[in-house]
Amino acid sequence: MSKVAEFDAVGGPEQLKLVEREIPAPGAGEVQVDIKAAGLNRAELMFLAGQYLVEPVFPAKIGMEGAGVVTAVGANVTDYKIGDEVSIAPNINVGAEGAMAERCNFSALSLHPKPSNVSFVEAATFWMAYPTAYGGLVQAGGLRDGAGQSAVITAASSSVGLAAIQVTHAHGAKAIATTRTATKAQELLDAGADHVITTDGLTPQEFGDQVRAVTDGKGFDVAFDPVAGPMVGLLAEAASNDATIVGYGFLSGNMPELPLFALMRKGSYITGFHVAFHLLMQPERMKVASAHLLPRWQDGTYKATINKTFAFADVAKAYEHLSSNTQFGKIVVEMD
Amino acid sequence: MSKVAEFDAVGGPEQLKLVEREIPAPGAGEVQVDIKAAGLNRAELMFLAGQYLVEPVFPAKIGMEGAGVVTAVGANVTDYKIGDEVSIAPNINVGAEGAMAERCNFSALSLHPKPSNVSFVEAATFWMAYPTAYGGLVQAGGLRDGAGQSAVITAASSSVGLAAIQVTHAHGAKAIATTRTATKAQELLDAGADHVITTDGLTPQEFGDQVRAVTDGKGFDVAFDPVAGPMVGLLAEAASNDATIVGYGFLSGNMPELPLFALMRKGSYITGFHVAFHLLMQPERMKVASAHLLPRWQDGTYKATINKTFAFADVAKAYEHLSSNTQFGKIVVEMD
């Protein structure tokens, strides 16, 4: 028997409960993992609320990202063996599999080998944030090594935002972080942001002026945005000619107008990025991304900011903390 | 004295009148041209209606594109001499200069040499349509020579749309033309479109299905769109992964929502293009574009479809014909 976090109805973190389940032997293409740590992602709150790309089928498991030790291997799995330390990210079969559990079977496609010199907590916080930041900024957004560019990173205090600051710096570019209020501004500077802009109450023109003031009057080269809504209008005004705005989320819940006139004036681009569709499920792109990411993970250049760890018994509290929006960095649950 | 088309109040073509004006000697950087033919552009109707980027100052001249013979040259002009045959496009000082006149002074920056083997009518119909099509499809949209791509060209019966079909073919790509109703479908096929889709009443899904049906299930690689409004939602659903939608106009008068979810699902891009900002005023890009366009203009590969020519006395009727939206190709006014 194994403790598993599940929910039987859509709602908030209060829906989550720990139940004892018999875990079957892994099927073909599956690997069974004893989970040591699991990182929280905002998409899980949306899945819990019934607002994600995939509808939950009850009872539904939760947890897209984790790390642990392989305890059994199904047929047709050649890349992993019992005792291997692995990361899980992203869990492809959302709801049927979940990293918020002591033990679970996962598709082998969801696993990555864990470097021996990183902890399980770190291994449970890398594979969503850093590939999202790298794929979004570099592969979709056109950030180039040593090109003297600048990147605007919105909602920068999230785990992806903080990873994006590091990826920006690793390419020799300037990181301009945005946050709604001044509360997290100092933490963002401490985390390495070159400039912080607080966006509450700014008009597009004012935001554009602030970005131009720190980019030699030019505007940003890449923007990396999970907010959408009014943020897109701000970014369109702050873009340099030929800039790319990469949207990877919809936190505001508001769909903006297409800023066509700004695009026509500047020639800038808007695109969308989803880490699973455009990177993790694309072996050729993943090869390029891993060649950049893995050495920098192992040498400590890329290191997640851990906001807080919770015991597995407190998994609902961990998600409540995530929904409070007061955290800075990654929230992690550790299994006993 | 010279006959000049002018207007003293915003409105429709009925505001245009022919007046006799003394044309002063060209100033520094200016060239005086005896105009032989002038091509009509939709932007001129918007300028006349007070809905263009630039507000008219009365009395305002009209006409962004023409061709004629140099009759005088101002100070600091070295590229042109009396007797040179030239195209004017685009007239930079909209309203203060206008190609709908027997004679006018233009900034030398607005002129292009006319090849000797093309007529004045052809020389008055090339420099708006073909650079717009080339810059939009190739430089902004990523159409590549011989890459087996496909382009969706909306509002395809305009002079730019017809040029876009030719530019698409010159790159070995498939041209999928759209038109609102079946009226112009056969003409579009005759003009070289590989496929024609009539869009009135189509849902985004239905439009996407029709585009996928003629692109091996893949969707288009580039879309070239002056319509905006609901057309953007249709295009977002028909895009292949990594496709680029290039918006170069706002004919619908409706600003669409940003199709963020389609962009995130596909990884496709939306950008804007303006022929003056992103090509004609950018010498480096213009050099590349001219190297592609000029030989194909001179050898007849690129040839505008002339819908109808009007006498200069009927200039108001020419603009009425343009606003009727029944034309197919370019409308031209010929001076006596």
C-alpha cells in the first residue's frame, strides 16, 4: 500500500486527500517510482479547479513534477533499471498519474536521469522551470548567446520567472523583471534581475518608457509572459523592432486584443510556447536544450530558488500556499 | 499651371476636385515630375476619409503611387536628372505631395528609376504591391525559396494579393487564395491561385479543415492578411506549427482577440508588416528585395493585373470604383 493524493471533485486545495492505494506492477512502457520530492506547479491548481487542458477523471491524482528512485520497470523499458534516481516531468498522463504520492507508475517518456550531485528536492524543481525558460526565451523567442539583448520577464517571482532570469544571464543578456507591486522587487534584484519594473497602474506608454530607459532607448528583444490580459498591450508598446513576445500562460484570465497596430509599426512578433508540445515532446529540440541545460544544472549555474518545503501530510497546505501568490520561488513537498 | 486633384474636407471620392495650381521649382532634395499614370491604393481612401495614420491638412493632395518624367531637380539631388523616367512610391509627404496631378514635386527618397521596357501604367502599379508582397511574405513571414511551403493570401483579388500569388509561386510555394464570396473565385484561379477558399460563413475549424485538405494535413506556413477581425481567428486555426501570420492591414475595421491558445498549441507566430517602415525605408532590406524583384519585373514574371484605367478628369470615379470593392486588380489613372 502507498499514500496517494487524490481528489473526487473539482475545487481548491481543500479537495485534496491522502488515501492508501495498492500500486499495481508497472505496465508496458511504464516505470514505478518511489517518490522523494514533488514540485508544485500552477497548472496543477488549474487542473484541480477543472480549468486545465485536460478534464479530471475521478478519483484523480495530482502532481506533474517529482523525483525519486525506480522500484520496478515494465516491459519494453530499456533506459531505466531498479535503483536509478530519476526526475519525473512532466507527468504526461495528468490525473491518471501523479507525483504527489509515495509511489506511482509513470510513462517512461516522463522520466529524466537525476545527476548524482543534485538533491531530490532540486531534481523535483528543474524540468518544468528550466526547459520552459530555455525553450520560451531561446527557441521560441530568439534569445541569442552574446548578442547583447534584453529580455522582459513578467511574473518574474515564479519558479519559471526566476529560471528565466538565469537563462537570460547565461546568454549574456539583460534581465528586466516585472512584478505587480513593490513587495517582491528587492527579492527579484537579489535573485539577479538587472532591473525591476512594478507594473500596477502603468499605462502601455509609461511601461514602454521604463523599458526603453534601461535598453538604450531601443525596447526589449524578447518578452516571456505567463500573464496575458493587459500585460500584452504593455509589452507591445515596449518591444523593440523585430522583438518577440512569447506567451506561455494565461494567469490574468483575460484574453487581450491583438496589438496589430503596434506589430505593424514595429514589425515585432507574438508567439505562444508550451513546454510539453514544443520541447519535451520534440526529441531534436530537447537534445539542443539538454546540451545547454544539463552542464549548467550540474555545475550550479542553474539553481532553483526553493521557497518552502512541506511534509507530504500537508500537501493541501502546500497548494494553499501556492494559491496565496505570496511565495517567491518553488514550493516543494517532501515524502517521508 | 498644372491640374492637381485636391480635397478640402474629409469624406468620400466626391470630395475630390481638379484645380489649376502653379507648381514651384523643386526645393532641396526634391524632384519635379510630369506624371503620366498613377495607381490607386486603399490607403488613399482612408486618408480621404480622415482615417489614415496621417491627418489631411487642407487643401490636401492625394496619390501615393505614380510614374512619370523628371522635369526639374532641386539642390542636393544627385540620383536623378531631367528626362529620367521614374516611379513614385510611396509618396512620403502624404497630402503635401500627391501623384494624382499633372505635375508635382516629390522627395527624391520617394522615387525609383523606371526600367525602359515597362510602360508608365506598369511603373505606376509596381512599387506598392510587389515590395509589400515580398517584404510581408518573405522578410516578415519566412517564405523560403524551394522549401515546399504554402501561403494563405487573404483578400487575394487586391493588387497586393495578386502580387502575393506571384511572389509565392516564384518561391516554389503553393498559393491558397481566400475571397469572401464565390464571385471572384474563378478570376483568382485564372490569376494563378492553386486553391481558392471562400470564407463567408466558415467557422475557424471549417476553414482550418479546408486549408489542411490542400496542405497534406499540415496547415499553411505563411499567411498574408490585410483583413484582421474574424480572419485572424480563422488563420490561427489553419496555421501549421511554426507558421507565421503577417498582418498588413485592417480592412475589417475589427480588432480580433489575440488567439493565444492556438499560438500556444502550435507555436505559430503573428507579426505586422508595413511596407514603408519595414522595407522602403530600410536600405539594407530594400537591397535584398530589389535584387529579387527587379529582374522579375523586367522579364515579365511579375506583372500587375490592371483592372481598369480612368482618364485624369474622372479621378473621383476611379476612387468610387475602388470603394465599390468589385474590382479585380489595380485601378490606374492616366494623365493626358
